Amino acid sequence: MEVRARAPGKIILAGEHAVVHGSAAVAAAIDLYTYVSLRFPTPEDNNDALQVQFKDVDLEFSWPVGKLKEVLPELGSKSASTPSSCSLETTKAIASLVDELNLAESKLGLASGISAFLWLYTSIHGDKPAKVVVNSELPLGCGLGSSAALCVALSAALLSLSDSLKLDFSHQGWQTFGDSELDLVNKWAFEGEKIIHGRPSGIDNTVSTFGNMIKFRSGELTRIKTNMPLKMLVTNTQVGRNTKALVSGVSERAVRHGSAMSSVFKAVDSISNEVAAIIQSPVSDDLAITEKEEKLGELMEMNQGLLQCMGVSHATIETVIKTTLKYKLATKLTGAGGGGCVVTLLPARILFVCAIYSFSGTVVDKVIAELEECGFQCLIAGIGGRGMEISFSGFSS
């Protein structure tokens, strides 16, 4: 039997960086996914190794289970129903396994993701041989939560074939978990995120697990329901950045300018709360939608100004903002900043015109053309979609 799990990426509508300092943030799932398939070998396969293939970067690795037992003596000693953090000793042991892969310099950024994979797999399934395949619709390392989507999809796949969950393997098509099972997936995914990012806020894995939209503050999750459809133009500046360094930079600035940065974080908190209120307020007609979109656009611009105060903007981000501003579209960075991705609100009135004219000659078409001329990658994403889901194949009763 094979299990396939998928988990969406995310954008942060308001509150990134400030959320680490106690402010609220609002995040939403997007309809772009990371997929993980997991299959245990049959006796006929004669496979005694843990294999993983990262299809999007054309990499494949294999570890004999004997080698894993030798390097990770506590292998499989933990219960999958009780997530735990990776100890310093185990971190060093996993690092040695990753070092032996001799990754090319251009691929070194994947080392932490491979480490998270090894930790999650061996913690939940010990030394079982298996084949895992990972592929993604999300551009990597640009603020769309690609690492969290990996950790969530991987945790879901691993747990679904463990003794921790009781599932209907005969169910056809994609299915989701109940709230308690989703909570377990989320906790394991957070442990993976800690290996990758050091001190993550938890917002990326939470929205990837549960989907839709959430308001998040100091570990407290509030799901947001809305009847207001939102679409964003997502622009990938294709400039890589170091999330840990950016988060540390904001913290250092907060130490140097305590009073000023406290005011910045407080302002971000107010913006996030207002964004959440607008999203949840009832929609009576098209005019109400237009008014709400205008308010959201203004709040996005205000949030971007505060992110500049935190020192996490970038020249490419400012280029995107200037380009979209010519068309009176609101734009902000999403995620860590310093490059990465930028989101632009696409009002319903513009999308209506796009639908009629198939984008040709429309505002969106012109904006995308200008941004692509700058070497940026553009995607249009629906906001607030499904969370983690799984499907099974090869089941026989």
C-alpha cells in the first residue's frame, strides 16, 4: 500500500516577524501544494534501505537501515503519538549522515530539509526500509512556506501508516483527518520546522495543516471563516534569503531600539486584528466586497511600511511595489522578506474583467509582463483553501 499526502503553501496577510514578538498574525493557505508519497517495500522488493527522492531538484538519497541503526542508537524508541524535540546529540548524528552526502554547493540549502526528513522518519518509523518521493508546486525558500508544507505532508504520510492513527484505507480520493489527528500532524511538523529554521513561529506549519485562514498569537490558533473570495498575484523575486538571519536581525534591532520597535510591533498587532475583523465580517453585495478589498489593500500597504522599519525589505521587493503601485494595486512582502515572495491583492473587479477578456490586455496581464521583464516569476493563487489531505492506493480488503 502507498499513501500520498499533500499540504498547501501559505502567505501571511499581516504580522510576519512581529508575531515572534507577541503580535498577532493572519495567514492563509494557498492552492499550491507539496506532495509526499510513502511506500514500504514488500519482501519481493529485496530493499533494506531508506530511500528519498526530491523530484523538483533532481536529487535522490539512500541510507541502509543498518547504517541508520549504527548512527542513531535511539532509533524508534519514541512513540509517534508523543512528538518530541530533536536532542543535540541526535542533531549532530543526523548532521554527520547529511555531510556524507557531499551535497554540491548549490544544493547546501537543502541540508536542513534532509535533516528534518531523517528526524521525522526515524522518530515515527524507526529503521523500517521505505521509499519516499517528494515533489512540489511551491518555489523553494521564498516565503510561501515550502519547508512547512514538506514537514506537514511528510508527517501526515508517516503518521497515516503508523499505529498512532486509525484511518479508513478504503476511502477513495483525498481525505483529511479529524481535529485531534491534525493536531498531532501539526506538532510533528513543528518539530521538523525547528530543525530547519531554529526558532519558527509555528504559523507556517499550522496554516499548512489546517488550511483556510488563521489568526495566530503566541501559540494560540483561531480559525477564520470568510465568504469573501480572495486572489493574490504572487511574485517570486528569485532572491534567496536566510530566514534565521532575518529573524535574528529583527530581534537585534528590537534590543537596540526597544521603545521604537515595541511601537512597531504594537502597530502590526492592530493591523492584524483589523485584517481578521474585515475577513470575518459579513458580505452583503459586490459593493461591500469592494469596500473590504480597499481596506485590506490599505492595511497591506501599512504593514509593508512597518516591515521596512524592521529592516526586512529588499531592493527587489521595492521594485515589485513600485510596479504594482502604478496600477493602484496594494502589495507587501510575505514571509521572512529580504527577497523571497511578494503578494499583490487582485480585486474582484479586476478579475471580472480578466475572466471576460482571458487576461489579454488587462491590468493583471500588464503587471505580470512588467514583472517578468525584471526576471521575476509570477503566479496567481487562490487564498484560504484546503489544508493537509491524504489518499491511499494499493489497498485490498
